[in-house]
Amino acid sequence: MSASDRISYAPVDGADELFTPEFLDYVAEAYDRFAPAVRDIRAKRDAMLRRALEDREAPTFPPKSDVNSGDWQAPPLPDDLLRPGIEISGPAAITNMAINALNPGAEGERAEGYLDDDEDSGGHSLGDTVRAAINRRDATLGTLRHHNPDRNRTYELAAGTLPFFMHRERGNHLDEPDFRIDGQPIPASILGMALTLAYCGKEQAERGQGVYFYLPKIEVVEEARFARDMFDFSKERLGYPDGAVIKAVVLVESLPAVYIMDELLWELGPYAGGLNAARWDLKASILEYVMADPGQVWPDRFGVDIKTTDFMANIFRRLVAVCLRRAAAPIGGMATALPSRDDEVNEAAAASIRQDKEWEAAQGFVRAWVAHIFHMKTAADPFKAVAASGWTPTQEMRDPASYQVAIHPPDGPITIAGSRRNARMLIEYVEGWLQGRGAKGIDSLEGQPGIHPALMEDLATGRISVAQTAQRIIHSAKDIETGEAHDHALVKRLLQEEVEDIIRIRKAEAADDDASQAEAAAQAERYRKAFKMAMRWVKNYTDLDFRSLGSYTLADMDRIASEPDAL
């Protein structure tokens, strides 16, 4: 049976351009080789989480071995991955945003790298994955272009050298239900990597450029082995030129990954590029792993700062130490503040970003991420300044044993006001998701006094908000001042109040014409649907079911919106 006879897929825009007979043959071979490995990875991950929740057997360091105690180093890295500065992040499928990210910022500078994301900021659909592959390919060719007829605006790549690409696909925990082989959904990681390697990656390699990946949601060493084997297979199967460079940076964004950083780099072998301090998903993962422990209830999430939370700071200092020891690249976290029309808000956001990136640069990170070009230079300058100073790390900073990891609740209060911010964020975020957006600028303090820039929230921060909310319900966490305990009824009330407030504000913002009022009505309906979905998401977590929002189809969400309230 031919691959085309085995494969079916939804008729999304661009699919027929990419899903040629040649590509289908390749992806079918990849599926046959690696789908069993992905299923095994999922089983190992699920078993590890169950042990933590049911038996209080938390992840920990593996026994001493030649891998974690030997003096080996990763193969030499290309200059790209050691370049100080910033990476601009954004959804690869939204063409105008991709072009803006690749172009110079307001002060004429380009980012060093572009995190072309099809994961946390992507829409988690086949259409997004196809469009991301096309945009990556066309950007490499220099032909990426977008025209917005509503604004009568054309977006084009500016002249000059583009940032290097960091391709991020969906994780091994997700399937793509709209692309099936033998009637089964393909693992999203296999499809995404195959598209990138077949189109953008092949073109990059033939141009002498490095092909760089971020590997998200890693929890077990077998995931690094899968990536290594997929790269080996694809280079030969696709006819990559001799000497083609593929490197992968592992996102340390799960609690289990904290303990196996050496092992992950080792398993990547010739493809080992570095480690990334993915702070937001790491917080979410920790909350999931300690969800059943009444002694691990966290304070309001917006007050938990990496720099002042000792065990979080130590995790990322340890990450740097592992990279220094193994000659890999340590990459810092995301600056999420968005620009405002208010200069005072922008100044406060810039100060916060500068402080955060100065701290990361001082720990030895070579680069970090930023969510918007407006703050790109502010975020990049600290890394460039440290590199230019001739700074070198101390011997202590090179030794992972210098930084012990002991998970405990950060300092800070538990308040219903903090839970209310989580509720507002969830409703706003899911409303964006219903429009195919995996990232959305959200001000969870909207309408309240004070200076508070909107933040770019994505699936990672959505996970934090829902996990924290569920944790407070499970353990009846009490407000530090009033003593009022969290339960399903309280959280439902907060969600209800926030959705009505959001709808009220958006209705007041709408212009008084028929088209604007019609859009406001449609938006209100999306917010009400988001309210229903937020309740379902919270209820899943209180049942210790940490199903990703990315596993739901829009049809699933429509069904949930028509069902009785989950809370």
C-alpha cells in the first residue's frame, strides 16, 4: 500500500503544496519508525506523574554514572548559538508577525535569533503547522510576504541578514488529529519536525546555514534519543548535504528535566546545542507534580520571581553550570511585557525587563527571549554588555553541585485577588485560543489603578493559572487576610464575575456602528464559551487530569460550551 493510500488529512490551506507524494512517503516512513517510540515516551511520562501524585515519589537525580559525572563535552557549536543578545519569539503561522519579528526593531537592530514557534504560541492545529512550514521556507528563500487588505498594508522582509531560526514544534505529548496514517492520528512532533526538516531545514542546509530546534516539554531521556534518531534518519532520507549542521536546544520546562540535564545533552550526541531556562512551563510542571501534596501550595503566581525564589534560581544556575561543563549554550527565559500607549507603563516594563536580563546575564546565560520587538534592545543589551566586558564565570558557577535543588513553596501570600487574576487570564486566554491564537496580550489587572503593562500570555502561563487554581481548590487554600477558603463555587463565581466584566468593557469599547456592534456580540459569545472551557480546564486539574488545552479541537470546545457547567 502506498503512503498516499495510508494517509488522510484535512483540506487546510497550503496542505496540497506541502503534502506531495514524496513528502507523504517520507513522513509515513518516519511514522513507522518513530510512532512506537513516541507512544513509549508517553507511557513513561504518565507513569512518572502517577508515581508522584499517588505515591509521593517525586522525580530526582539518577544514580551516578559516566554520563552525569564524566568530563565529556558536546561537539563544537556554531557561532550562532553562542552569539550574545536576544531571540524574538512569536507564532510562526501568523505571517505578518513572523515578518515583523525577522525585521529590524524601532532602533534599527535585528534580534540575533528568531524563535519561530509552532508550540505554546501556536494555534495547535494542522492549518497552523502547515502555514508555519510555508512561512519558515519562504523566509529562508527571502520571499515571505503578506498583504492585509483590511489595513491596505503589505508586510515584507527588510534587506539585510535575517536572525538565525530556532524551530519549535509541538511536544511528544500531542497528536495531530487532522493528519492520520492507517486511521491513527500522527504524533504532532513527528509531523512538525518532518515538515521543517523537509522544507525549511533542507533549504537552510543547502545554503550552508545551521538548522536549529528547540525541543519542548521534555521529561524523559528517551525524548532526546527520539530527536537524535529523527535527525539521523531525516538527513539521510532527505539527502542533506555532507557537513549539514543540525543542533537542538532542550527546554528545561518540566520538573523531571531538571534532574537529567546531563543525560539529555548526552543522548542528543552530535545534535546537542544547549539548554533553555523555560521558567513559565517549569512552574506549571512543578505545580502539577506536587498537586496532591498539601504542603506544597503556592502563593499568588504573579509574585513568584525567579531571582528571589531560591530553588528556582538554583535550577537555572545549575543549568548554566551544566552547559559550561559540557560546552553547550545556556539560553535564558522570556520577557513578556508588551508595549503601551502610556510612556510611564513602557518605562516600568523596560525597567523590569532590564533587571531580569541583567540577572540572567550575570548568571552566565548567553541570550534570552523577548515577546515583542518594542523591548528587544532593552532585553538584548545586558547580554551584549557582559560579553563585551570580558566576564568569565567562576569555578563555582561551572560546577552543577554548587546548586542544590529542593522544591518547596515560594514565599508570598495566598489571596483570592490572586485567584481572580488567574480567572481573568484564563478567560482572556481561551477566548484568544478560540480564534486560533496560542498567545495573547492580557492585562489581568485591567481597569484597576496602578502601572501594569499587559503581558504576552501563552499556553505555559495558562497552565500555571489553571494549575494554581486547581491546587487551591484541592487543598481548600485560605485567603491570608479573610480566611475564606477556595472551593469550586468560589472559583466559578470569580470566573463568572470576570467574564461579565470583560464583556462589559469590550462592549463599551466598541464603536456605535452595525459592524462593530456585531463583532462585539460575536466576541461576547466567544468569552462566554471561554468561561465554559475555563471551568472544564479547572475541573480536569482538580481531578488530577492535566490534559493539554492543545489536545482539544474546536469541535470539542463547542461541545463543552453546550454541556452543563463543569464547576
